[in-house]
Amino acid sequence: MGRLDGKVALITGAAGGIGAETARLFVAEGARVMLADLPGTALQSLAKELGSDAASYIATDVSSEVQMQRAVDAVVERYGRLDVLFANAGTEGRVVPLVDCALEDFQRVINVNVVGVFLGLKHAIPVMQAQGGGSIVITSSIGGLKGFAGLSAYVTSKHALVGMMRSAVLEIGNTGVRVNTIHPSPIETRMMRSIEEGAAPGQGSAVKKQFEASIPSGRYGTPSEVAQMALFLASEDSRFCTGGRYSVDGGMSAG
């Protein structure tokens, strides 16, 4: 028996490192998944890898209410229910001091990282309530627990997700719908390569070493390690867990 047998999940940011690895794990544990991300070959390739019996995909800009509503509707139309929303889509933005951050760059990060999650909750919660329950797992970040110079837009957006999660829990906690946030430290993904290079162009490997030195475990995490936490929160193993912040950070938030 898989831990997600019979469950249906919508995964945003599905083509990225964490999203794709979580999709693979969810399918391996018995779930059927709808993969949502921007249009591209990576999204289609992942759906093909997982197989049409287990996975479908829909091109989605999470910052568009029309498109997020369409994604939720597509899940219900194809699979008849929605048990898990993994609100994982995100963008890092530019690495610049706050005073040099252009308004349009700041707004783009907020639109994807905050508005995108808001729209996911707004449209998924009523579906889950109508069927008697569900689990919403939001990818925040270590940047949702502490500050980082040069990443004001990203850090602001990831802190905002904690407030959104807590407010949602107080509103719907007695309806069977659970909401939690995951807080990864630096993970071996494209996003961290972008942040490393943005912090010191041409010296990304040196920046990585600095990040690693700040992690008690001495290394970056892997997408698989984040996916395992998402699986726990999506499954019935966490049925009494809601309103929580779950770190996957090698001890980074301890300091």
C-alpha cells in the first residue's frame, strides 16, 4: 500500500527540481497528479515519464487567477477530486540591495510567490471542503524564517506565506483541510545556481561554499529530501498536523 493510494494531487512549479522530484515520489506512493507549470518541454517530458495513467499536465501561470482556476477545475474534471495541493511554484528574483530593487522586479516575485499561492488556496480550499478534507503544502524557504541580504523580494514573499498559512488554518481548521509550510535551506536546484551567480558573478562556487558553511550539516539539501517532507504532510501520517512550519534545512534555522 502506498501512502497516497487513491489520492489526487495538484503540483505547481512541477517542472522544477523540487516539484518534479515530489511528483515522482507522489506517483510512486500511489497518487495521481496534475502537473502545473509554465509551458515548456520539461513539463511535457515529466508527464510522459510518469505515464498517462498517473499524470497529466496543464500549462499554468500561477499569478493568473483565470489560469489557476482552470488548473483546479482540470484536476476535478479529470480525476473527480483534489486531495493535495503542493503550492510549490516560486521565483528567486534578482540578487540586489533593497534600494536597488526595481519595483517591477519586486512585484514579479510577489506575484508568483505570494499571489500564486493565494490563488491556489482560494480555489482549492472549497473543493477540498466539499469532499470533506485535504492537505495543502506550501513551499516557503529558510528565507521565510530569517533574512538574507540582497534577496529582499524573495525573503518578503516567503515570510508572507507563513502569515497566509496561519490565517487559513484559523479560518478552515475545523473543515478537514490542513495547511502547512515547508522551509528548505539551499537545495541543489537551478534556483540556487541563479542565486549563487547573482550574488557574485563568475564566483558562484565560492558563494556556494559560504552557504554550505552556514549549514550545520555542511551541505545543500536535495530535492528528494524536500519531497519526503511534502509526502509526509500530504499523507495521513500527518493527519493532526496543521498550521506548522516544517524545516528541511540541515539545521540552518537553528542559528
